[in-house]
Amino acid sequence: MPLPRTRGTALRQRLAELRGPEVPAKALDARALAALAANPGCARRAILDGAGVNKAALASALGAPSAFGQSQFALTRGNAFEAKVKADGGAELLRLVHDKLDRSAEPPADARVPDLTAAGPRGRTARTELELREAAAHPGAWTLLDHPMLALDVAGSPAFLEPDAVVVHPDGSWTVVEIKSFPLLDGSAVPAKVGAAARQAAVYVLALEEVAARLGAEVAPAPRVRHRVLLVCPRDFSNLPAASAVDIRKQRAVTARQLARLTRIEDIAGALPEGTCFSPELPAEELTAAVESVPATYAPECLSACELAFHCRARSRQEGAVTSLGRPVRAELGGLTTVEDVLAAARGEAGDPDDPAVAALRRAAALRAEALEAACR
């Protein structure tokens, strides 16, 4: 929900102060919003993304430059594969949508592929919505929107998003299509990569739902946004496309909750010391203090999703935080938050013996001691 005008204006001014004087905001994209959903408890990432801070430049200024991002080779390969999938008016792409998601419909023989060219992101967003309205008003045909532009309200400001494709089915429903360059081996892909693609697609689904809600006042019934998206990847080690239907209901719910949390980002900003600024132009000591004033929730998964991951990992290791060992380990240890606490509990020097985590650690330590004693005999 958009913020009230006065409240939203005050928040935008506050976020501009945090970003730094005359520093342009870095626009949020689907990857950034999906990464927020992957680590919803990280206040540091929330405030930096909400303020439009360039985290790559920030990481370099902190002395922990990030290797985050795709190589130029991977981008070139991905673009070539996407062009192959969409060749001939998207015939192969539409065939995959029909085969995996809508076999009951007529095969997509003559699909509409409208031109979405317009000036600027707002113009492209309006053009996309116009074509979706046209498709909703005339059901019964397939429509392929190639690189449409969608807008999603984030903390009172629009984030412009560009999915690979959106397909309108003959029944008027909409499907998001994600085209990736990682392979489907024997019909499946690396779960972490599929999860990242699903979170990104969930952002597009939320943006489409906003469009559908607006069109619902004009077209009855309102268009339905499908919660099963199509993931298209190279088959095995070839350049031939294969597809898999991915249910993103869980990712959509998590992303929606995190975006709702972002609309209350003034709570995080209000807790910061007066004069806090994240401009990479600041002296290293001052910048480090500003970043450290916001709590982070580091986990190894951040290395593939956040430009500040190396900085946060170094701090997490210095503090001995168990989160640096991964979220599953952190979940098993309950109230033991540091490696020092864990070792002390295992040695019997600290911790409540009735705590299941402490009891398990002491049992494990006893078994280890017995194994070492037996090995020394």
C-alpha cells in the first residue's frame, strides 16, 4: 500500500539523507527485491536498499569489494539462449507454456506479440498495462509480452521491473516466464538456483497482481495471475530449451511480507543516530561506524545475493556468531548465539543442562572424548 503523501515525502527525504547529499538512488530491481525475501531478518540490507544505496560501491569503500554478479560471458550466453527461445514470434516458448501449464487450451498457433516500445520506464509500464487490458478485454487468444515493464510500489516509490516474458492464456490468465542459462539436467536443476529464480518470479507475480487489481474495475472477472511460473533453461549440456513449471506460492508470500516490512522502513531509519550517512565518499572509519549502526543477519547464503556479504562475513567471524556457520546450525543451537557460548556449553562450563541444545552438545562432546580415547589405545 502506498504511504500517505506527507508521510511518504518525509520518509523519502530521510532516505535521501542516509544515501548522501546529491548521490543518485540506485533503483531496486527484481533481483534485489528477491534477495530481500531470501534474508527477511536483515535490517541492514532493508535500510540500504530502501535508501537506494549502491552496495557495490559501499562494499569497495569498506575494503571488502564484492565479486557478486554475473560474468560477461554468462550474460552473453544467457542473451543468446533467450533470443533462441523467443525466435519466430516466441513459437517455442509458447509451445512450452502450453505443454507444461495449459494443455487443455488450444495450441498457440497465431499468438499476438505486441510492440511494447515506449519512452522511459513509466511509458513502457503504461504500454504494458494497455496491452494487458487489451488481452483481458478479448479473451480466447494467446498473447506474448516480450520484456514487459511492470511497476511495484516499494516503500512509497515505484520499482520498475522487467520480466523476461509474460504470457496471456486464452482463458485470460497470466503466466510469468523466467529464462535462465543454467541447465536442467535430467529434468531438474540446482535447487539453490531454482529457488533464486522462483523468488525473482514471485516479485513479478506481485507486480502483475497490482495490475490485475486495477483492471478488475474495468474487466469482469479480473484477470488471474497464475502462481505456477515457467522456468526455461538449456536441456542438459545443449542449447535446446527445456522447461519446468515452478510453484512460487511460498516465495510470493515471503516476498509480500518483506515488502510490507519495507513500507515501515522509517522505524529502522528512526532508530539510527542523527547524521548517519552511507555515502561511499565518507572516510572509512566514519562509514564503517554508520554501517555497523544497523544490525545485520549474515548467513553463507548472502554470498550469492548481497554485495556486502564479505564485509558482514568478516564481522560475523570476528564476533564468533554462529550464523556464519549457516541458518540450520543457528536454528539447532537455540539461545547459544556465539561459538564461544557453544564450546563453553559443550565443556560443561556454561549453559542450562535442561536446555536440549546444551544437552546435545555435552553428549556430543562426551562421545568425541570417548572416540579419541579409544583411538589412542
